[in-house]
Amino acid sequence: MDLNARPATLIEFVTKTQRNFPQATGAFTTLVEGLALATKIISREVNAAGLGSLLGLTGRRNIQGETVARLDEFANDTMVKTLTRTGVVCAIGSEELAVPIRLPSDHEPAPYAVLFDPLDGSSNIDVAVSVGTIFGVYRRVSPPEGIGGLEDLLQPPRKLVCAGYAVYGSSTILVLALANGVHGFTLDPALGEYILSHPDIKIPPKGKYYSANFGNRGKWTQEVERALADFEQPATEPARSLRYVGSLVADAHRTLLKGGIFAYPGERDKPKGKLRLLYEAGPMAMLFERAGGAATTGEAPILDVEPVGLHDRTPLVIGGADDVARYLKLVHD
Ligand code: AHM
Ligand code: MG
């Protein structure tokens, strides 16, 4: 019997990779199981949203002052409950929560801290456009016994032990940056299992798409405007196509698979831009760098940005290695 004839499920794949770490306790596999389960539950609700009562706004604003969609709230609750039940998480930070959730280590030390944007791109929900969940996992740095703390969450993205996202699109895909590379798993809805569909993703150094909200052009600095204008109408290179979904997770997923560049730069009056370091830009930076691409603020690698607060923002430029290098050259020349 050819055992390789059937592609691996997510858990088969992770269990196999964990065998390379003799000191592994199984806690990481338990965590990935929790993340997978939570994204499957969210995926089911996103797909059925138009039929039920989960469309629309709650009437509340979150810590960022943004309106909260019902599905944002559902996705946040699902992530928090599912990760808490794994027993391996000591602290949780979320776009939807002003302060972190600190969890006790009930039976054994909980070695991981997790940050997430439970439903990224939520302004796209009501119009049936792709949305997603983005997450980053740090190893705990607080004493292993007792309750986790803010220090477990406020770590530079270079310290991430795993980063990933699920896109709820024409299919649901979970993409994970693990120690051995970046891998994509497509949800088989009949089985309820994620199946390895995109092993060892590598982003092409140069792509044919560029992606940014050009509606903000008038707010960009001169340097950013000059760089992005050159992607729009290249002086020396073939023309490219513009793509902009307005869900980071969808724009990043396309860029990772097809190549190109995505930018949400800072603005003259808002130098840090819109996207959040710890649960949007940081995980994306880990995914892109591990897939052979690059991620920068325009001044420094995103992976090296030291967080000060849970909801810090940062400019973000991600893409293929050559495309990001070209952006940096255009900005700084
Ligand atoms: P959200 O996390 O509240 O959905 O906001 C973040 C989203 C990103 O998904 C996307 O890249 C960006 O905001 C789009 O912003 P804009 O509408 O300014 O282009
Ligand atoms: Mg978001």
C-alpha cells in the first residue's frame, strides 16, 4: 500500500514534524489542534452568515474605536474559548479585547502565548468577500508556573514560534509558518479536516501584482508616493496589475502564492498607518520571511520591531524579496 498516495491531514503533518524535536511534549500539536478547530468553527459561521442572524453590527465599538460586527464577536469568543480549553495557553491578546486574558496553568505549565485578529477584513463580511483569522504564537517567557502575563505577549515578531492565518474564501485555507517552512492546508468540508494542499510555499522574488489602497495616496509621504507610483507605472519594468481586496488576509494570501507586493504604509498624519503589529503585521512578516520573501516597515524589518503596547500599529510592506528591495530603494533613493 502506498501511504503517500493520500495527502496528510494537518495533524498528521504536524505530528510528523514534531518527531524531529525529541524534547517535544505534544503541547504544540495540541495548540495547533485548537487553532484548527477554532478556524473551522468560524469558517462554518462565515459561510452561513447570510442565512442567519450573524450579519450586521453589534452597535458596539472595539478598543480601536471601530464598529464591531456580530461575526467579529463570535470569532473572538470562539478563539478565546477554544484556546483556553487546550490548556497549553498562558496568555491571549486579541484585536477585540482591550486587555489580555491571563490564564492559569491548571495541571501542567502552559507554554504558549497567542495573539490574534479573530476576523480580519470584517468590513467585507456583509458583501460576501473573503475574510480571515490571523494569529501568532510566542513561547512563554514568564515563570512557567502560575498565570501568564503581558510580557508573554509583548515580544518582537522574530520570537514567534509559529504564525498563520485562515482565509475564508472560495475555499477555507489554513497557512502556517512552522520551523520547517510555510505550508497550506485546505479544509475538506465533508471530512471536516484540513488537508495538506500547498506544501513548502515559496514566494516568487518578483511578481506581477501590486496592492495598496491608492485612495489614501494624498495622505502618504512624498517618498512612499514616489515608490508606489513606480509600481503603478514602472519607469523601467513591464506594467503590473493592481489588486486590492481590503482584507489583509486575502491580499497577503494572493501575494504569498502569486508574488508581488502589498503595502499599507504610514501616512503624514498617522506615521504608523493602520495595521497592528502583534496580530496582523508580525505574523504576516514571519510567514513572508520564512517563505523566502521580506517584510518591512519601510525603515526596519517588521520582525525586529519591539512592541510597547498590545495594540501598537505599524506600517507594513510585504512581498517577494526583489519587490520589497525595490520598494526600499525607491523610498530611500
Ligand atoms: P480589521 O482588522 O478591522 O478588519 O481592519 C484591518 C483591515 C485589513 O484587513 C486591510 O488590509 C485594511 O484594514 C484595509 O483598510 P482600508 O479600508 O483603509 O484600505
Ligand atoms: Mg485586521
